[in-house]
Amino acid sequence: MNIIRLLLIVLILISGALLAAKQTWKLLADDGLHDPQSPAIELLQEPSEALILLPPDTTGNMVSWVDALRDKYIEPRSNLFSVTKVKILDMDIILENTGEMSLVRFPHLSHTEWLDCDNCHDSIFKEKVGANPINMFAILNGEYCGRCHGAVAFPLTECLRCHSVARRTFTGKPGVQPK
Ligand code: HEC
Ligand code: HEC
Ligand code: HEC
């Protein structure tokens, strides 16, 4: 009995260590972006040093930026000019043209905590449910959600973070969701 318990603890510790080990970053000199010969490489802060302090994620640059912002690990300046009105909108939209995949929940809240309405409306998305012929091919080509996801926001390989609402459990109506 005790041995089984011990084994369990060891297993949990090992898997914890493996998970933690996944959160690693390339050195600036090896990232293919910085010139390894440049003297500045010695002066710049390594991403690992800065990012290890932030809430972890399992993909992208290994930081959950949504949590980092909400839990006040970071407090980025929201506007440069005092006249700019910061608008936060708590409105979820369910998109239903997902074939066999689960439905997509688009949360305005977590987006408007980072972005202005103008960043999306009307250049990337017309401000009307169903007015945009969004599809996965276009997204993978860097349009619609793919303008940011896979570039600066979590990557497109994380299917279920967008396709998060199972069809059989969803009883509501697609489009704007009641709060
Ligand atoms: C990251 C991109 C993004 C940002 C930023 C964004 N939206 Fe949207 N918005 C969407 C998407 C996607 C839809 C759904 C489009 C569709 O169904 O084709 C939508 C739909 C809407 C709709 C239509 C609802 C309806 O009843 O048809 C309104 C209104 C709207 N947004 C307002 C706003 C406002 C106000 C802001 C800023 C506070 C904002 N949005 C910021 C992506 C965004
Ligand atoms: C950034 C969000 C996002 C991610 C990540 C994502 N999808 Fe989608 N997907 C969408 C949206 C939005 C639609 C269109 C929904 C609509 O217009 O009603 C869509 C549509 C689809 C469709 C419907 C058919 C088509 O071609 O449009 C399929 C199938 C699909 N996605 C599969 C996937 C798979 C598989 C993955 C992971 C490899 C994935 N998606 C990742 C947002 C995403
Ligand atoms: C203009 C840039 C932009 C566009 C366009 C965009 N997103 Fe995002 N999205 C972000 C950023 C930034 C975040 C927060 C950082 C992250 O999670 O990587 C985010 C986060 C998310 C999250 C996680 C929310 C949470 O609370 O954890 C989901 C889900 C999501 N996006 C879905 C979508 C879908 C679906 C579309 C297309 C209909 C889309 N996004 C279009 C920038 C964008």
C-alpha cells in the first residue's frame, strides 16, 4: 500500500518535472532572429529570464497572456492619449459553421482587454453576426482569426481553444450569447 502511494508520488513528481521542462525558450543567439555575432546579444535580457515569472502556458511563447493580464502580473498602458476611450465589451459569439468540429466561442471580453474595436471592426470582421465568410482555410492563410492567432496570439494547432463548445451540449442559439 505504502509502496503504491510512494510510486504515485514519484510519478506525479516526474510528470510535474516533465511539464515544467516543457516551458523552455531558445537563447537569443540561437533564435534565428538575432545576430549571434552582435555585441548587443550580451546586453539583451534572455526571454527565459523574463517569461519564467509569468503564468505558464503549454504552447506559443509559453506564457498565458490572458492570465498574466487578469492576475496583474503585467499592467500594460492601455492608451497613449488621455482622450482615447478604452472600451471593454463582454459579449460572447458562437460561430456555427464548423462542420464536424465543435462550435467556436469568440469572447469579446478577452479580446477587448488587449485590443481596440478598430483593430477588428470593420477591417478584419464586419460588425454583424454572420456577415463574414470565415472558414478554416482562410484562417490558416492568415485571414480573420489567423491575422493574430499563430502570429501574436496562441497558435492554430490549439483547435479546441476556439472550437470549445460541443455541439451535443449546446442548447442555445448561435450568434450573440445572453449573459
Ligand atoms: C479580435 C477581434 C474583435 C474585436 C477587437 C472586437 N470584435 Fe466585435 N466581433 C468580432 C467577431 C469575430 C464578430 C462576429 C462576426 C461574425 O459572426 O461574422 C463580432 C461581432 C460584433 C458585433 C455584432 C453583434 C450582432 O448582434 O450582430 C458587434 C456589435 C461588435 N462585434 C461590437 C464590438 C465592439 C463595440 C468592440 C470593441 C469594444 C468589438 N466588437 C471588438 C471580433 C472583434
Ligand atoms: C483561432 C481560432 C480557431 C482555431 C485555433 C481553429 N479554428 Fe477551426 N474555425 C474557426 C472559425 C472562426 C471557423 C468558422 C466558423 C464560422 O464561420 O461559423 C472555423 C471553422 C472550422 C471548420 C469548418 C470547415 C471550414 O473549413 O471552415 C473546421 C473543419 C475547422 N474549423 C477545423 C479546425 C481544426 C482541425 C483546427 C485545429 C488544427 C482548428 N479548426 C483550429 C476558428 C478556429
Ligand atoms: C486582432 C487580433 C486577434 C484576432 C483577429 C483574433 N484574436 Fe483571439 N486573441 C487575440 C489575443 C491577443 C488573445 C490573448 C492572447 C492569447 O491568448 O494568445 C486572444 C485570445 C483568444 C482566446 C482565448 C480567450 C481566453 O479567455 O483565454 C480565444 C478563444 C480566441 N482568441 C478566439 C478567437 C477567434 C475564434 C477569433 C476569430 C473569430 C479570434 N480569436 C480572432 C487576438 C486576436
